[in-house]
Amino acid sequence: QVQLVESGGGLVQPGGSLRLSCAASGFTFRNYPMSWYRQAPGKGRELVAAITAIGGSTNYADSVKRRFTISRDNAKNTVYLQMNSLVTEDTAVYFCHGWDYWGQGTQVTVSS
């Protein structure tokens, strides 16, 4: 049974940081690229960041470049999203995606 379980969301002030984690199980994690998406209220789901299977290449949405960093630890079957310099527009539910599966999402709220 494939599972993707996100954690690390919460409420943070503008300019703050959060680190999201996504623990994967049920498939050969190291063989698949992984991605983070987000969905803000009233908007569609958008790609935030992606990383190749061995972590050699990453790509980011323009809106998060130089603020967010995606990484993975294939020994721990976990992908991370380090989010710095958060702004209110980053408020959304963040989802982990891998192979053909989605996590349940974790809420990130940026507010003073």
C-alpha cells in the first residue's frame, strides 16, 4: 500500500521559515522523482518544486525560486521542502506527489 505522509505545516509570520517533510512507503522511493504542489483557497493545484530520483536535478516555480529548497533522503524515503522568507501568498495546502500518488496535504498559513 503506497503512502505519502506530509508533516511540518503550521502558522508562521511573514519572513519566517518552515520545513515540510513527506515520508513515503509502499514503493521503491529511490526510483521516482518527487514533487511538492500547493493549492491556495479558490485556486488550482500548482507545482512548487520537483526533484529527480537521485536528487541530481531540481526545478522550482518562479514564485518560490531562491526561497524554497527541495531535497530528498533516499535512505529515509523522505522528501523535504525548506521554505524561507515566507510571504502571505505562500498560504496553501501543500501536497507531496510521487509515482502516481498524493499525500493528504499539510496546511501552511503565513500571517501576522
